[in-house]
Amino acid sequence: MALRLDTAVIRGEIDNTTRGNVRGRLWLVGREEPISIDLRGDAWRDVAGGRLTFTNPKPEPQAAASKLQPKQKGFVGDITASRKVKISAAPEDEQQETESEGETQKHPTEWHNALYFEWYSEANGRVVIESAGFDLCISEWIWEMDDAEEQAQKLTNLQAMRGWLAGIIRRPEVEEEIDNSEESWEKSFKQSDRLHDAHEEALEKFGVEGLQDDRVAFVMGWDHMLDERSVEDLEETDNEEDADDQEWEDFLEAGEQEEHPLQKRAHHFVLRLLTEIKEERSQNAATSDDDTAFDRFIRNSMNISGKLAGAFGVCGFGGSESSGYILAILRRCLNWANEALAALNELMEAPEWQNRLELLDEYRAELFAIRDGITDLRKELRDK
């Protein structure tokens, strides 16, 4: 997925005074030397031809900063200092007070220009710096880009994102049929995961606006959908996370049925996590890059519960006609259980969790029980 930076930026510069080349430097919290940037292509009209400097008045550490390679070479993405975003107009102390109290009060908002600095790096893939809180200063333009040149550059940027997403998706050259084996279903799931990740990345960037003008379809490589979809069709697919899951949706039973004990146990475990450590989840969300030990523990635990619900809802559960699908789901759940346990072990060693060790130990015992249940069920299905 894209490497996103904002809070870790101390200051930076974007130099597009030479046509067809964007150079720059980036100073990050925790990095002694600046990151050097050398990209092919041009920025949008507001930056193209000039030199833009930006400063973060409140830099803070960010885990993503350590992942960025010191020399960034590749192609430009969208680079502009005039992207419109809504931000709260309420004083900062008032925002923090309502957030700490868990209130849903809506503050008045204002439209502001934001820096959007995107590129496709040979070392790190897609990198994005986006913020409306930087202090910006742009020099006089050495050359000026006209409207036609800007539109051509934006199309080139779309092509760059399309190529990057194609690398994520990795579509097979020959369409393969899905038989009922575990391995065949696992291969199909992996392809579906990649499509989901790419689609989420496209929606994260373009949102509903991208659906309405077909940018999402274009970067996803869905050429058959271009110029053929109505606004109504777009609204129906706006919240669709994975368009390729339909191949096995027919396996899901429409009617209600009794919960399997393992599914019930995993579901109750997730409910415990959502209620017993609510405050910790809120504190983690404020500073998380979605890759802390806490994030991994919660995410993998929730994955198990969700996928088990789907697996146990299969028509003819346990029968030979669905065994490959079920075994593939259970294999994934087993991997998630191991990843959740590894993350939980990290939490148990963290200083800030030492006063909750008894609770974490309970979670650990419950995860072991769920993992053992998954292992036993896989053995039972294989023995049939």
C-alpha cells in the first residue's frame, strides 16, 4: 500500500524549475540526513516552473518515516499546493476536549488549500505527503505550464497509478478455473485480496469523485466499464469492497442457522476486545499508522471472527462439495491467529501495558483456544 507521510515532515522543497524533472529534499523526524528526490515529469500548473518550500510547524514522529529510502527516484504523481480540503474551524483545545470525551459534536469547517505531493518510487512504490497544516512558500515561475500541458500530465499520472496498481493486482495471463481443492480456493482468495487492496487504494485517492468520472475504473484496468456506467450504477458500487468475491457468494446460505461453537467463541472474543479495551483503542488510533502491535492484534482477531462466520454459513458445511473452500478459509484463520498471538506477545512486553498483563494473559489463553479449535476442525475435515 502507499507510504503516507505528514506529521513526520519537518520541512521540504519541490523544485520543478526544469521541465520534465522534479527534484527535491525532505527532512523527517528521526532522520539525520534529508531524503533526496529525483522524478520524471512535472507538477500541476500551480507548482510547475517554480520552487515550492514547505514547513511543518508541529512535526511529530511517525513510523512510516523509517521506511522511506534515502534516495527516491521514479515518476511524479499528482503534485499541487492547491488541493481543496475541509478542516475544522474550531479552536484546537475545543476539538481535543470533545474528542477526549467521545462526543460526536460537529465543528464548523472551512475550505483550505492543502499540499499534495505524490510520487512513484523505484524503492518504495507510491509515496504520498498530504497536509493542510504546512507553511508554504513558492518562488517566481521560471516557465509556465498551459492548460493542455497540465491535462496531459494528469493523464500521465493516471497511467502511472494504473501501472502501479497492476503490479499489486498481478492478474494471471490465463484465466484459471476454480476446482474444489483447498489450494485452488487459496489461490483465488489471494487474487481477490490483491484486487481488494488495489481497489481500496484507488478509492482512498479518488473517492466518490473518481467513481463518477471513471478514474477508479481506469486505474484498476477495468476498461470494459469505461463510458458504460450510469450514476446509479456508480452509487451501487461505491461501497463495494471486492467486486470479484461473487464467485463464491452463492455458497453462502440465505437462511439463518445455528452458530458453530468455534464461530461463537471467536465472535464473543472480538466483542470483549471492543468493549474491554475501548479507551486503549481510542488512544492508539490517535497516533497509529495502522501497523502497531495493538493494530495487528485487533485486526487479525477481527479477521478470524469475520471469516469464520462466512465459512460456517456455507451450504452443506463439512460436506465434500465445500471442503476445499472451508479448509482454505480455516488456513487463513490459522495464520491470523498466529499473527494476533505474535502481536499480543509484543504488547505484553511493552511498558505501557504492564498494568493490564492479567487481561492480556486472558486474551492469550482465548486465542490459543481458538487456534486449537481451528486446527482440530481442519483435521476433522481432512479425515472425512
